[in-house]
Amino acid sequence: QVQLVESGGGLVQPGGSLRLSCTGSGFNFSHYAMAWYRQTPTEGRELVATIFTTGSTVYGDSVKGRFTISRDNGKKTVYLQMNTLKPADTAVYYCARGPTLDNVTAWGKGTLVTVSA
């Protein structure tokens, strides 16, 4: 069955960095656009970044210039490098298969990122 497993979340101080990983199984990873979303208790699920099969990328306005999405098809893994983290980045981060919220066909269970002093 299709599975997406995230890792790399945790507690980090403002200005710090984290790298999230998401490994897929049960499908041909290289054939799909992959994305990261985030959600807080008071907000809906927000697109963080998408990477297409071509390697092209799209970022949410709030993370442009700070976050970088990448993929390694050989390892069936998509990464999210997060730099210059802010308290507002605190959220549960979800890995998704599909380029946009309307086209997501699989979700990971999420990993919590907390940015706090």
C-alpha cells in the first residue's frame, strides 16, 4: 500500500535550521509531484512547497527564500530544508503526494516542528 513517512521534526530555536525527510513506498515515487504542507490548531492546511517530477519547485509566500524542497528519486525521498526558522513556522508538517491540495492522493502522518526559545 502507499505510505509516506516523515521524519526530522523537533524543537529548534528561532533562527535555527531543520531538515525534514519523507520517504515513500508502494508507488513509483519518481512519477509524482511531491509536496510539504503544514497545519496549526487555528489554521487550515497550508502549502509550504511543491517539487514536480521535472525538479521545478513552488513555494508558499511565507517561506520563500528560507525553505528549500528537494527530492532523491533513488531513495524515494523528498526533503524540506528549513532555515532561519521563526516561531510562526511552528506547525505539524505533512508530506503529500500531488502538486496541490485538490490533487493530493496520499498523506503522511505528519511531524511536529516547534520553533521556540
